[in-house]
Amino acid sequence: MMARNDLEQRSEKNVETYLNNLEEKLKLLKKEQEDVLETVAGKMSDLIEQGGVIHLFGAGHSHILAEEVFYRAGGLVPIS
């Protein structure tokens, strides 16, 4: 049986590994997609300024993105 201290050390290492991998993926996303994200953000902003509405949809786990925008306090108002 593994000692509690060993489990804690493995857990800490797993968390560190996970966060390091996440950080690398975010850096790659920024490097490869920053221009696209800036373009889309600008188009969405322009649409809202012109009185437009942004429609969000998700089925299964993809609904999480829609909920992130819809339910977050201080989030976008002109959405459905």
C-alpha cells in the first residue's frame, strides 16, 4: 500500500504536469490563432454595436461554451 505522502507527491506532480501541458497548449493557441481570435472578436463587437444579437448553441458538452457566455455575471447581454 502506498503511503499518504507518496500519494500527495504523485498528486502534486500530476497537477504540475497538467498545468504545464495546459500552459503549452495555450501558448500554441496564442501563436497560431491570435489573429483569428482578434478578427472574430472585432466582428462580434461590431455586430453588437450595430444592435445585432449573437446566437449561441451547444449540445452535449459543447453547451458549456454557450453557458459560459450566457450565465456569467457581467457577460454579454445581446445573446439568445
